[in-house]
Amino acid sequence: MEMTKVEITIPAEMKRFVTTLDEKETTERNAVLLYPFIRNQIISNGRAAEILGMHKTDLIACYDRLGFPYLDQSREEVEGDMASVAMARRVNK
């Protein structure tokens, strides 16, 4: 994977937390940087995983460890979506 450097401005007290990262911490930091773009549906989890050079399921597991949801729907919303799909299948038969 090709890497590049960017310069960002952060509070001085944050410097020690972002300059001495091992590989796992670097991957997690980069995943966190991409998460808002996933949440706002600018990129998919699959595309974020490609950017990070990892498998999609590994990225989803990373987000789970960090407390970021893969699905942001309530159980009721998921059940409603499933009912809609089931109804559409019956109609299209």
C-alpha cells in the first residue's frame, strides 16, 4: 500500500498520543480518521478497508473493538427492512 504524509494541526497535548504509535495503533488511528466518511455514506466499509490495506471483516472487527457500530439501525428498523424485502420478494414472484 502506498503511503503519504500529511500535516495536521492538533492540540499540543495530543502530540504524544499520535507520534509514538505501533502498527496496530496506526491502523486504528487511520480507521478512526475514515469512520466519519463511512458514517456519512461518502465511502463504504469495503472501500475504507481497501484504503487501509485490510479485509473488510477485519475493519468491521476493528470498529467493533473501538465501539463504532457496523449497523446504526435499531432492531425495529432492521426488522422493518427485512419485512419490506420479504414483501417485495412475494410481489415479484
